[in-house]
Amino acid sequence: MESMGCVWMRRVGLGANSLLAWKTTAVAAKTYSPTSLSSSLCGFSDSTISLHSCRPASVNSVALRYASRRSITAAVSTSSEVSCEIDADARKDGAPSDGNGGVFPVDKESKVILKGMRYVELEEWVRSHGFRPDQALMLWKLLYGNGIWAHSVDELKGLNKDLKRMLEEHASFQSLSLKDIKTASDGTRKILFTLEDGLVIETVVIPFQKERSRTTVCVSSQVGCAMNCQFCFTGRMGLTRHLTAAEIVDQAVYAQRLLSNEVGTIKNVVFMGMGEPLQNIDNVLKATDIMVHDQGLHFSPRKVTVSTSGLVPQLKRYLHESSCALAVSLNATTDEVRNWIMPINRKYNLNMLLETLREELRHKHKYKVLFEYVMLAGINDSIEDAKRLIDLVRGIPCKINLLSFNPHSGSQFRPTSTEKMMEFRDVLAEAGCVVLLRLSRGDDSMAACGQLGKPGDIQAPILRVPAQFQMALKQED
Ligand code: SF4
């Protein structure tokens, strides 16, 4: 799953180099993110389709009523765009408050969403209803404690009756509804969840029978993805909206509830599902805080990995504000190739990305970034690529994962042969790099890296293939 992670914001328009056009209504999403990618990111000059439109959300607004510091509003236009906007001040949208001046996330029935709160917020909310901090802590442990993961008031064994009554009336326990679980032949599970607004996301659980401590849940951070990586199925979807912190946390809680009896307690979380986590950084930071709380889910920060395609300003913020691990989806050794297969590179090129990491990691103690490198036959898998990669990562404390490409319908790339991957690995290892080969998991259930989601009629454009790679895409092994 490692290469799934990373995702970002983008404007997409139809331009001369788009071979596959968005077919009908366009999808647009605007976020508060401090760095809005320009429409040139994907090489399009037209702005027919904007995933980060600066226009205000207009007709047919559907308020999701996420009432913490920010709110998410999805607006569907009958013209040429659907936009998703995060307002800076939820109170302007009439977000409910707790009556004490605080504002908490609420669902469509105006019930407070328990899993959308950090512990301090949950404690504040419980106290605002006249209960004690130790009762808040007990509730927290019942929500996230090993073997409990309470999903309803009925499961809150031992909790004060008045507090349970208050929770029954004012609190919502779940942000997700289970839709389906698919199991691949290697035991990897893909879990499909329906969100409150009817959208569907996917979460993957990767069991390791021999080494249960490695069992991992791969969570999504957005519905779809705006980054349009050319090798990724999720990227075909475009971005619909960010997930709330509760929707992210609940994926890990649900995975434990559903599967820990079969696969053992899940110890690792990777943000490598649908979406670019750092484009949704506020909710991702909140979710990771909740996940590593030592009285709750208690994941080790070293075992929670957020993966990015390379949103440089957000990456800096993440390294400053989080103690969790970072993965960077690299996948190319030249700007020419990366501009094509990962359009984010047109905004933050290899030099900018790697210099930032080099500089920022000087201030982190015993911290290594994980570079993910999906190997694409004839595109980025030459010995020259291996040598360039050695030079690129020099001076950056890191590990490198070489990932085999997972083909999907409509994909134009082919996986590099195992033999060639091993040669590539050996060149890196001989130069002193810490490098691992990662076998694909779950690809017969479309649960592997780069295979999540379900593109609809509206799809992100396939970018023009640089002339020197056109033959490589056509060649057979
Ligand atoms: S398009 Fe796929 S690989 Fe690229 S950032 Fe999005 S989810 Fe990650």
C-alpha cells in the first residue's frame, strides 16, 4: 500500500495535452489551503474544470455542518462545476455551539460527533454538561480502548447512567456506515464505508500472519483525489471533498472492531488510501492526535505514517506540528518525468521538495522520511534512475521503498519485472541506501496501492506522454 499515499490539490482544465476529457459536469473543490495550485499544474490553460475554484460555492449547497473551527460545504452547480469549500469560521454558518461558547463538530441531527474531538475537547464538552473530567476519561477509554471501541450507548459498560442518558440525547458515535468488505486471496481486506452524505470511501487492512505486529490499516483522507498522478486509479476520480477528523479516526476504530479478532490488534496506520492527506492537513493533524492518545487508540507516533505527493508548505507544517512519521511519494528522478506522472511537481519541483526535507530534517531527532518509489517499466526504472536517486536523497535521513506498480483498468503503465526491481535495489543498497522491495498486496480485490476508489463518468485527464516514453508504454516485456 505504501505508494498509495500522497495527494494534493489541483486545478484541472481541458487543454491541448489532455487525451481523456472530463465528460460531463465538472468537479471543483476549493480548500482553505494556503497554497493553491495554479491551473497550470496539470498543464492546462483552460479552466473548464477547477478542483480548487476561487469562486464562492453557489447553488444547491449541502452543508455538512462540521462545526469545529472550520466547516465544509459542498455545493453542486447545475452549470459546469461542483465545488467544495471550507469556511474559515464555522460560526458564520450557524454552526451549533455547546452553549458555553465552545464549538464542537455536529452531525445532521445536531448531535455532537464524539470522534471529531481531541481529548481536551471531549473533556470540555462533557464538563459543559455537568459531568466530571474522570467521567470524560472513562468515556474516551470506552470509545477507543482495546477490545471495546464503543459504537453506541449500549456498549458503554460501567458509565454513569445520567452521562449515558445525556450521550443518548446529544452525542453521535459513528461517522461511517459499513457497506461491504472484500477479501483478496492474500487476506488483504478492502472495507467500503458510506458517509453521512452518501459518498463512499475505502479503507484497507493488510494482515501479516507471521508478524502480527505489522498488521496495518490504510486510511483515506479525502473522497477521491485531486492530484491526478497518472499511475493511480484514485486519481482518475478527481476530488469531491475532504474527510472530517471523525471520518478518518472512525476508519481505524472500525477496522479494529471488525477485524482484530481475525488479524490481531492493528498496530500501524498509514494515510495512503484515497486522497492527499496534507491537502486536508487540519483534519489529518487532529485525527493523528486522537489516534496516538495514550489513553485511547494508543498508536505509536512512529507507527502512524502520513504520506504526501509533495505539498511543500504543508509538509513543513506537518514536520513542525506532528511527531508522526512522514512518507513522500517520489516516483521519478527527473523533473521531466515527475512533471508528467505527478503534476504536483510543476508547482513544487524535485529540488524544492528535497531541499525542504534536507533542511527540515536537520531539526528532527532520529527521524527518517520514507521515500516511496513506484516502479514503472521503461519510465523510471533504469540503472541511470537508480544512480540519480542516490544523488537526490544524499544528505536526507531516509529509507526507500521500491513498490511494484499495480495495474488497473485504463492504465497505460506496466510493472517493472521483479528481476529488474532487484537490480535497481542492489544499486541503491551498494551505495549505502536503506532500501526495501515491497510486494503488492490485495491487487485481485482492487485493494492495492493506487487501486482504490471508483471513477465515475467524470474523470481526471490523462496527460500527454512525453515523446521519449511513448515507445516504452507500447513495448511488451
Ligand atoms: S492520485 Fe493517487 S497516488 Fe496520487 S496523490 Fe492521489 S491518491 Fe496518491
